[in-house]
Amino acid sequence: MLFALALDALGEPPVKVHPVVWMGHYLKWARSHWRAQTPQQQLAEGAAGWAAGAGLAAGAGWAAARAPWYVQGALLKPLLARRALFGAAAEVGAALQQENLLEARRLLGWHLVSRDTSALSAAEVAGAAIESLAENLSDSVVAPLLAYRVGGLPLAAAYRLTNTADALWGYRTPELEYAGKTAARMDDLLNLAPARLTAVCALLAAGGRGWRVWAQDRQNTTSPNAGHPMSVFAGALDIKLDKRGVYVLNACGREPAAADLNRALRLARVTTALAVLVLLLPGWRQR
């Protein structure tokens, strides 16, 4: 696990050999073969596509589970994305500090969010970047490490396939409402523990600041998990995170600014270190 984190400092492996890219190719291929017309058939088709992908990912992890620790670390590294996440948030912050709102919007939409960013204010761009940083700190860093600590490479690979499936299929559009439901629900299930571990570690990293906001706002988001780390970050940084028409976290906080992204990155780094320390404690058992 520590070796994977060390390798992450070197960046991502080439696209042609990146396991998550392969997962994306599989998920796009599976979607291109969907033919169901009724909601029940779409639900079954999507569930079968997720199950097959998760099984293949877990099987590949199982095949590599007896490899030496350094091979396992090298294979675990592509399943997490700490450097990429922090770098993306830093790029948005740098553009905001240069008062280049157009570039900040572009970078936000390119790296961190799937929604339209063309009409966002500078405060909304900063807030969205902090929201994404907090949520993905759980999804892309803590969750794969926790999955590996509990279930080795098979569970870590199955988690990453599920999280990627949710990112590609988990939308409430006519085409995906039912077909993507299983992937979305399984992603919710697998992220229950990581999101709460991330929130607790963030609270510790912030010296307890943010616990009131966490207590009152963690359920404001549509996701059962994203609100946990995001509300802690909002409270710890004393900022309001407002996604128009969807949720507000820490409504009494001030509007976020570019400088708050740097503060959020410092909080994320300390949170990651604390989460790793927790996962290094005895008592976690790989099965």
C-alpha cells in the first residue's frame, strides 16, 4: 500500500496499459451492446454488465494476489489517483489566482466535474473544485486503499470497476435511469465506510473544526456518502459550498475564493496521511 502511494508520486502509467482505461473500454463496449426496452430489462442488462465487469476485475486481482508485495503495489497504484486529483485542483486554483475565470471553468470541467461550468462565477468554480476534491479524496484515494487493506487486489479492482461504472452509467437520464442503477447502488454501498473514514480523518486534520457542519449538513446531498467529506471541508474552511438548486453546505459560511483551494489541498494532504496511518493499524485483515 505504501509502495503504491510512493509510485503515485511519479504520475499515471501509460494509457495503453492503464487498468482503469481498460475498465472504461469494457464499460463503453457493454453499453454499446444494450438492447433492452423495458425498465425491468434495462435493470437486468445493466446489472449483468456490472457483475461481469466486477467479476473480471476481481478475477484479475485474484490472479495477481500471490505476487510479491512490490508487484501488488505496482498494480494497486493505478487504482488510486492522489497526485492526479491534487494536481487538478491546484490547476483550477492557479487559474483563479490569475483571475482567468474562463480557464478555471475549462479546467474544472475537464478534470473534476461533469456538469456545465460555462456560467459559474469564480466563487462557484472554487467551491465546485473543493467539493470535488473532498468527494474524490474518498472515492479515489481512501476507498481503494481501504478496499485493498480489507480484501486485497480483488476487492480493490472490483471497487475501481464499480466506481468507474457509476461515473459512466450512474445518471438519471432515460437511457441510464435503470441500466445504471445497479452500478450506482453498489458504488454507494462500497463507499459507505470510506466516506465516513475520510470525514473523521478530515475532522482530526482540522483539529475538530467542521464537526457542527458535518453533524447538520452531511445528509444534504443526494448521495448518501459525498456529503460526509464535503460538509467537513465546508465547516473546517468556514466556507459555503452551494451547488445551485441541488444542495447547500454550511449556509452561514462565506463564499469560497482561490486561496481556499490551497487551504483545502493542505487539509486533503493531512487527511490522506491520517487515513493511511489508520489503515496501517493492526486489525485490518485481507480475505
